[in-house]
Amino acid sequence: MVGTSTLRIAWRNLWRNGRRTALAVSAIGLSVTLVLAYDGILRAYGDWILATLTGPMLGHVQAHAPVWRQDRAVDRTLGHASRTVETLRRDPEVASASARVYAPALAALAEEGFAVLVVGVDEAAEARPLRLLAGVSKPLGDRRVLMGRPLAELMGVREGDQIALVGQGADGSLANDLFTVAALLETPVDLVNRQGVIMDLAEAQTLFALSDEAHEVVIHARDPARVKALAARLAALPELAGAEVLDWQALAPEMLSMVELLRVAGIFVLVLVFLAAAAGVANTMLMSTFERTHELGMLLALGVKPARIARIILAESIALGLSGALLGAALGIGLVALTHQTGIDYAALTGGGPSAISFGGLRWSLVLHPTLAAADVVRAVAAVVVTAILAALWPALRAARLQPARALRE
Amino acid sequence: MQAMLLSLVLAGPAATPPDVQALLRRLDDLYRSKSSIARIEILATNPRATRSLRLKAWTRGEEQVLVVIEAPPREVGTATLRVGENLWNYLPRIARTIRVPPSMMLGSWMGTDFTNDDLVKESSLRKDFTTRVDRRSESPPGWWLALEVKPEVVGRWARIEILVSDGDLPVEERHFDRKGRLARTMRFDEVKLLGGRRVPSHIVLTPADTEGQKTEMRYLEVQFDVPISDDTFSLSRLEQNR
């Protein structure tokens, strides 16, 4: 449709007024850069919410015995937990899977009892980065447990102390034993810090009279964007027959709305860049066609078809928009890449406030790591090009409809 | 007309509302007297499992209770001591005595539908509630008492209804929570002569919200007003030779 000669002519025309074109290109470039930087931060927010929410405690998908989430009865468990976890770990879309046991108990250093929540975990799985026990190096097992630091401070427990744990076993019997607090723990999860006693899974099963059972199987997906399909597929596994399998969106709907909000914010900003690019392109193209009325009239008089004139102007506009968009994309990608590694420390930006905030029962670090997806870049560039075409329609039509005789007189 | 008069006369004595305070005192005292020693069997049932316990319980006055588990073997010697508002559990397996914190008061007592709170609060009906005769019950013949919690009292129940038979024995108790919902029902039956008193020997506690769950309590033997030494209700005794 548009020949190379048209493109060559359009490109040459564009740089006849170099300063104006450079100005338009940089305006478009700047707005694209800003959009990409903003996209990068939005994406960082989204990832940050998802990672904080699903990383340590929730996971992307959870399986429980039905009704357990309502009454948390110790005897509502998933059977053959180790086989289930083994099967899940072999699934190509599952990044990690681990079983947990939860049981309320009374903990006491001396005579005074305190309400705690015993969490039996697979330490190897939970000690990975971003997981519940990330960075914990003290081994569990051998009747060693970890205790949330605020809980320990409340109870007056120090590392190495021996505590008694008393609870109710799955068979209704009294669960009680002595454990040594190997280390005090600060996890991103408030509940665990304030009430948690972390125990080796097998020891928790023994203490609470459970066999190879678990209250919860937590699954992290390789691709968090596809958890719905993953949850549906895993629910159909024979190992999870009869279990309640839910993705994090069903488990934490209030957090989902936060993520949705970010998506809306992204679209809003895209509309802004549309407007900025449209103004830049339309202005430049209108000016340049008005200036060239005489010249365009001459071309028409010489027999150049109006359609070709329109194509040239359209090509100029697209070239202008694309130059700006590509420049902006390069700058935007560079900016995000620069901040991705180090992250943006909100605490430092606000002048040495707290390094983390508590919200929704979770501890949120205030360092964001901007990232971009290819889709963000393509979307921004495409938006500018589409805008350039729309903005050039009127100047192109006007040029094509010029009366050669009248145009030549200008 | 004559028939009406006759029926009024016949219904007369039974239809006289009872003296509420006297009745409550009697109910409070029924299983306890000044002091008591009882052997009790408890059967806790939920849809998935059944569990039985045998206990020996000592009480003295309104404030002192000691319960020691005698069976099953795995839990022999496990004890609960109540003195006033305080509750301790003694666990022989780890040889520890642990005070139950206020936050655990509503937790299950030894895996039954009774709560720790039930052990502590059982004597405070007269103190914490205003009581009136609510309505007549025909079958069984008796009176429904309505107990409304006093505004300044912080507790689990907003209202308790007790059906007392004309023989002055409890038949049924309904506990309503702070939102006015029926939370659980206790039924008293199998009236027997225990320690020289006629009392219902079998109590069934049914929580309203959980299908197929209940706890049954059966008094096997009771001795009333026997001397019990002071140190029975002490921590040191709790930890000794149980």
C-alpha cells in the first residue's frame, strides 16, 4: 500500500523542520517513558502484593478437608499427605507444594499458660526465599520448635528455653509434650509472629495424634497468572478427591480487589498517553500541512494523485509517532531496568520511616522492584501509533482535497 | 361453669409460680451441696469419633473444684483444679501444671463440649443473672425460668432458660449467646438416688451449631457433705502422686 519511495519522502519531509519534529518526538518519547515507568511501578505493586500475600503463608493454591476452614477442627484432615505432596511436586506447573498441620494449644514456660497456634511444617519447603521460614537456619525436629518473637516476648521465652505444649489431639485425647525453643522468629505473617509455634511436620502429627495427615496443602504455581486453571486441574487429581481446592483469589478476595484496582489505574494512564501523543502528533502534522499548502498544490497540479498525498502525510505521522514511541520505549525500559535490581525504597523516599508496614495481617516491605512485561511496551507503542494514525486523518484528508489552483495562490 | 371452676381448683396448686431465688439456690446446690465427691463418666461424640472419660471430682463450697481423670489409661492422672476464678491443668506426662489463660476459657475442656468456662462459671447464675418465672410447661409439668444477664456482666450467655419440673429438678437448660441465638441445650434425665438425693444422673449437652455432636455426662456415684481436707484444692497436691 505504502511504497518505499512514499516512506522515504515522508521521512525527508519530517526532517525539513528538524527542530519542530525533534520537539514532537521528544514530547511523545517522554510521555511513553513516563507511561512505561509507571507501568513498571504498577507491575511492581502487583507482584509485591502477590508475593507478600501468597509467598509465606497463603500460596497460590490451597487444599483442605471440607469445612476445616470454618471450624478448624483438628480432626478434619487430608489423608495420605506425603503421597499427595509427592504427586503435586511432580506436576510441571507446580513450583512447590508442602503440607501443614495447624492446632491451637496452650504453651507455658512456667505455670502461666498462653494461647498459641502450633504450625507443623515441612522445613525444607518453607525455608525457601519468600516463604514462611525464609532465612531461618535453625533445624527443626528433635523436639525443637521456633516461636514468633512477639509471642516469646509476651511469654518471657528466650532461645533455648523449654516450653510445655498442651492441646487436643485429633482423637480427642490430650496432646502434651515438652519442646525446646530453638530460635525466635520474625516472619512476614503477623499471626505466626504473635501466636505461632513452628514445629516439624512429623512431630506435630505425632503430638496431635495424626497419622500421615495434614490440615492444609499449600501449592505455589510456576505461573501465578494461571492459578485458576491450575486449581481446577489439581482438584481433579485422585489424591485430592473430596478435598476443597481453592486458589488465592478465592482465599483472599479482599486482596484480589487491590490487584484489580492496579489494572484499572494502568488503563487510566494509557488513556493519558493517548491524549498527549494525539496532541503532539496532530499539532505537528497540522502545522506542517498548512505550511506546505503551496507545495502540495503544486504536486497536485503536476498530477500526483490525492491518495498519494494522503498516504505521504499518514506515513509522516506514523514515522513521527513511531520515532517518539521507540525512543520512549528505549528510555522507559532503561529506567525500569536500572531500578529493577536495586528496587525503589519507599521508606528512604519518605525520609527514614518504618522499613515495613503491617496490613491485612501481613508485613509488607517498602521496597518495590519495577518490572515490565513485553506486553506493556507493545501496548504503549501501539497506542502511540494508533493515535498517530487517527491524528493524521484530518490533515491527510484536508491535503487530499486541496484545490490545486487555490492552493498554488497561497 | 362448674367444669371451669373445677379445672381451676385442680390446676391451682401446681400453677402457683415458685419462689425463684429458692429454686435457683436449690439448682445450684443440687450436685454440689457443701462438699461432694463424685465419680462421673463422660462420653463425647462427634460425627467422626466417640471418646469416653472417667473422672473423679471433688467440690467444696462454690469455688473449689478438683477433677482427676481415671480413664482412659493414656490420660490417667490428668487433673483440673479450680479455685475461685483460676483454672489449672496438671499434666502427668510432662509433670507440669499450667494455668489456663482467660483467652482459653471458652476452649474445650478435655476435648468435650464443655468449656473451661463451664467449670469456672457454674456457680454464678444467681450473681450474674436476673431471674424470673417465664411460663408454665405442661409436658413435663413445670416452670420455665428465664435468666437475663445483668448489663454490667461480661460473659458468654445473654440469656439462659431453665425448665424446672414440679419436683424441683432441672429438665432442660437452653443457653443463648450474646446475639440471642440458641447456642446449646442441656437435658437432664435418669433421675436416681445418688448420695441420698434424688437427682438427674444423666446430662446431655448438645451444641446448636454442630450437627451430630454432643457430650453426655453420667454421675456414677456421689457422696454429699463429706469432709474434704483443705490441701485437696492446692497446686502442690495437684502435682503429687496423681
